[in-house]
Amino acid sequence: MNRAYKCATQHKPTRSNNAGYKKLKNLFMVIFKRKIITLLFSAIAFFIFPVTGITQAEIESGEGLFDSDSVLQITLSGNIRDLLNDRGDDPKYHSLVVSYSEKDGEKISITAEAKTRGHFRKLMGNCSYPPLLLRFFKSDTLDASVFRTQQKIKLVMPCRADDYIVYEWLVYKLYNIVTPKSFRARLVSVTLADNKNKKNVSPFYGILLEEETQMAKRNNEVAVERKMRPEDTQQDDFLKMAVFEYLVGNTDWSVQYLQNIKLIAADSIQVPTTVPYDFDHAGIVNTPYANPAEELKMNSVRERRYRGYCMQDMKEFDSVVALYNRLKPAIYNLYTSCQLLSAKYVKSTLKYLDDFYATINDPVALQKEFSYPCDKNGTGNVVIKGLKED
């Protein structure tokens, strides 16, 4: 067979070489049919994807899930009680189905599995619902869904009231305004459908978080993990991030222990950029269970504390201050335009933002706050080891 094929490809087939000619003809027919099938599927995709709200360009670019600020309504079906109660040190995956409806009303159901994750929010006594890690299986349905580029994805569940989920989601959106080197987040309305317990549970808000490698790839970088000092990261990006953490009143992070910080870089040996996540302990969110680390000697998470490294020359902050001043209208608009917020929360948040802008635009206040890590008698250099990753 191989010898005949080799001869047929080296010599022009003729009618007198019937065996070789027939084999070559059959080969050409197989190739031709495959081409026709490929073109046929392309044509079908061209007509189908616009109907389901998915374009070919979106599929090729991997966009979709995080391109909308609308609340995505999803249902998790399966043995939900077993899943949520599996909060030990080594939780297992539990089978479930993730479903949602397209704009035209068509219901999409995707086979998946999930397990609990995190530490503080996973503990039964701390939170009503533990955070979850969803894992999808490859299928035609997945490929045609809004989750088509996801293999694994984190789902942040409400620890107490789900209002705080909305507040935390807005912090992710706020940092998206500051830099594309940030995690994208999608607010979802979650309905739990337990196969064993038919009792209705009211839908609640959750957050789907962009996967780390996708965030890095979107920025033409790769995710890296290494122990290092914050001084050894990209300075401009670090200052944006550290001032942002000060803005939202978050002290629950450290570069040294990668506490609520991820690193991305052009490659594994280049100087990395710090990317923050997990903001439920931020003052702007103000969850009822959030408390500053005892080592920081702070009264509450609403109190701000700059936790960058010591920089004696305040001129190093000029470009960062200019950036946040330039972004001020967009940052305020994020809260004033969000219809999911109460008037009371908007009012208190705008006041919280006002205090930040008053500080960064007052040279004396800026010097006092941002040089705090240089104070040997202060807690500015305390490194937060934190708990296990949420």
C-alpha cells in the first residue's frame, strides 16, 4: 500500500496504471470531501453564531464572557448540598450542570463539575456559601456558549449578604479602569437547583473571575510565580497598584507571600507586574467580617494605610497622582451610574473617594500618607502573610 502510494505521487497517473490511478483518485476524493465538509461547517457557523449572539471573531479572540456588564443569570444543578458541605482541606469535585439562557431565550446547559476552594470564606462558621471552582468538559455545547474559552473559572459566592458581592465586583471594575493588567469580572445571578432538596433558594449575586493565564495572555504576558520583594517588580505598575489598594482601603495583600497578588511578565525571567485580586476586606466594600491584621494596629478597614515600600522622593508619585486625577470622572461614574447600589452606599462611597482625592492633591497629606513605609516606628513595613489563597 505504501509503495503504491509513493509511486502514484511520483508519477502522473495514467489509465494504464489502473491500481495506482484508482488509489490516487480515492485519495483526492477524500481530500475533496473534507474540504467541502469544512466549508459547509463554516457556512453553518456563519449563520448560527449571530443568532446565538456569538460571532466568529469573538470565538477566535476568546472574547465573550467578560465583554458585557449585564448580569448573567446562571443555574447550578446537581447535588448542591453535598458540594457546599464539602469544605475540608481536600475537597473533591462534584458533578453539576451550568445553565443559562441566550438573548433569544434558548437555554444552554453545560456539563461541568465544581469544588469548594479558599480558606476563610470556605469555613462553615464564617460564610453562608463557600467560593467555588468550576471546571468544564469539552463539548460542542461548551464551544457554542459564553463559557467557550473557559476550562476552569472561579465563582465568588456571597459570604453574608450578596450586596457585598456587588461592591466587590465594582472594585474589580474600578481597577479595570486603571489598567488592563487586571482581572476582569462578570457579575452573575446564581440559582441553586439541588437534585435532592427541592426547596427553592432565592437567586443571589456571584462573581465569575477571569482565569490567571487568560488575563496574562490578554496582556501579551505569562503568569509567573516566584518569591520576591515588591521593590523588584515593575515600579510604575506597582505604584498604580499600591495606590489603588490605598484608594479602596485594602491592606490584605503582600508581594512577598503572593497574598492576593498575582505576577505576570513578558517571560519567566523578566521583571514582573503585580496584579491584585480578592477585595472583600477592602474598606470600600466594608464586609461585616473584615478586620485589619492585628500587626497593622488599625481600627477598621475603612481606615486607609499605604502599604507600598519606602520612597523618600514624593516626585515618584507624580505620574500616578496625575493618572488617578485623570480617571476621577470615570471612577465616580462607576458608582453613580450603577443601578444595583442603594443611595446610602453611593453617598458613603463618594465621600470615601473624596477623602482619597483630598489626600493625593494635598502635598502635606500625600507626604504623610505615602512616606509611611519609611517610618521605622510604624507598621508600614509589616508583611501580610495572610491565610491560604481564596
